[in-house]
Amino acid sequence: MKLGKILSLMSLGLVFSSQAFAQQTYQEIEQLTVNESVTTVITASEPIRFVDISTDKVAGDQPLDNVVRLKPKEPGHEDGDVLAIVTVVTERYRTQYALVYTTRMTEAVIDKEIQLQEMNAYNNPKISMSTADMVSFARQVWNSPAMFRNVAHKEHRMEMMLNNIYAVGDYFFIDFSIENKTNIQFDIDEIRIKLADKKINKATNSQIIELTPALILEDTKSFKKGYRNVIVLKKLTFPNDKVLTIEMTEKQISGRNISLNIDYEDVLSADSFNKVLLEER
């Protein structure tokens, strides 16, 4: 085949390729009719990480992880005016809508759920594991038998125990449980994760680092006898003179609290996630 023909075929291929992946105009993307008297709610199937509204003609906020609210700031627009393009980026996809003004309040979109065909796959470099995958792994860990038998703490006639630690990608999945041996219900105020010194010397200041979990599987507010949960933390290393602490406090007036200290050696014993490890032993 002659070089000129090869180059012609390559050029033709590039034309077809660019046409196949051509960018859309606002006339081609999904349109949502909006009105200043109506709040338009967009709901995603997973947590939203970023929202962009292309003009200042539309106000918006994000009241929930997967919900965006939009409303034109003022009247005075013509029917069919495009007020803005809104871009919604989640953990695994992105989508765009053209916000088209209508003077008829009854035509304004009140509730919009992002449809599968509107989702453009997006590889978010800041997300190494989606929330959906994290919940799936955590649920399997929660249902697995306990591997740790000797990491526990007793206080207020309660016992807090470490069940499992798994390493999955960039995260630790820490599975723990509490046995309440009293007849008094425990009303959970908060769960805190800290990195602190093993031995606190009164002559020196103890450094306590508060850690923010990527996920707390169960949102249980109280328990009577038994409690179990899985906390997901970004992978970390810490020196042997530090200890990882999970602390659960109770709402006032009782104000009981119980905590569990996890040594670095226990963290190093974390199993890599494998379905075989989750089978009953």
C-alpha cells in the first residue's frame, strides 16, 4: 500500500474518531426547565464530589452528599433562555444539564434523578475506592467471623473487642464490637478515632491526633446488649510508642464511654482482603 493512501486512511480514521468523541453543545445535552419560584433538586446515585454552575444567574447548594439544589436568582428572563450549564461530578461519573428558563412555574423541573444514559464514566484521581465499593467490602467484613481474640477492653460493665483488621487498597477496615452486660441502653453520642501516646507522662504534653474515618458502616444510634461496626481508615503508619484508639461516648446525662486501643503490631497483622479469609473457620 502506498504511503499516500496510508496517510489518507489514517486521516479518515482520525476524522471518524474525532466525530465519535466530539464534545456536545448545550443544545445537545439534557435540558432542565427552571423557574425562580421552584427549587430543582438533582439526585445522584453516589456521593457528589464537585458541582460547577457556569454563571451567577443560578444559585445552588449541596444539602446532602448526593443531592444538589438549584434555583434562578431572579425573574425577568425570556422563555427558552439558557441560564447556566450545571456540571455534576461524582466518584465514578459526570453529567451536565442545560438550565432553561420557563415563565410557567408548572413546567419547572422539581425532582431530577440522574439516569444511567446521562452518566459519562469519569476516573476521579482523588478517589481510589468508591463509597459503593467501600460499603460492599465493609459489609463482608462485618459478616465475617472474628480473627482477633485478645484485643479488648472492659469498662462500666461493658467489653469492647477488636474482631478483624483488613487492608484493602489504600484503606484499613477495622471491625469491632461491644458487649453491654448491663440492662441500661447505650445511646451513642459519637465515635472518635485517635492516635495518641501509649504512656502519658504528666511532665510532658501528650500529642493526640484526631483521625477522620473514610466510612463508618453502621449509623446505629443506640444498642441494648450487642453492637458491631466497621470503620474504614486511610492507610497509615505510626511509631511503636503510639496507639490507635477507637472511643465511643454516650449522650448525657449518663455520659458513659468506652475505648479500645490497637497497637501498631495489630495493624501490621492486617490481612489483605480475600474471600477465603471471610469464610467461617
